Amino acid sequence: EVQLVESGGGLVQAGGSLRLSCAASGLIYDDYAMIWFRQAPGKEREGVSCIRTNDGSTYYSNSVKGRFTISSDWAKNTVHLRMNNLDTEDTAVYYCALSTLADGIGCSSSWSPNDYDYWGQGTQVTVSS
């Protein structure tokens, strides 16, 4: 059974940094799409960054491009999201999710939450002004 566990959230002042991690277990292959979503109160869940684990291709939403960096340490089945220059608008629960790439769902094809089958429990990121 695939399981994802996020860590690294917390409270930080605007302009600060945090690094989130997502540890995956129960995986068989080494080619997946790992994506970070976030959901702020009263808002829809949005994808912020995605990585293809076999070749390290990375993707970012416009709202985080240049501030966030996604990376993978797939020998440890772990994906990180380094978040710099945080803003109060980044306050949200952050979730990692995984696609096995079945039906062509991956970083370059879909960032719809409905298309990702495996999810972590989420980690809260709060940015204070």
C-alpha cells in the first residue's frame, strides 16, 4: 500500500523559509509524478509544484516560481519543497500527492487533485506578517 507522509510545516515570518518533505513508502517502481498541493481556508486546492522522479523534471505554478524549489532524493523515496521568501498568501495546508503515471496523468498533463490517487495527511504552513 502506498503511503505518503509530509513533514516540515510550521509558523514562519514573512520573508522566511521552510522546507517540506514527503516520504513515500510501498512503492514498486521508480517513475512517478510527485506533486505538492496547498489549500488555504475558503479556497480550492491548488497545485504548486511537481517533479517527475525518473528524470527530475520540475514544474512550478506562477505563484511560487522563483521562490519554491522542488527536489527528490529518490534513493530515500523522499521529495522536498524548499520555500523561500514566504508571504502571508502562502499560508495553507500543504499536501503531497503521487501519480503512478497510469492513464498518462503526470506533471505535464494534469494538476487536478482529482487525478492523483495517493495523498499525504497534509502539513500546516502559517506565514505571519
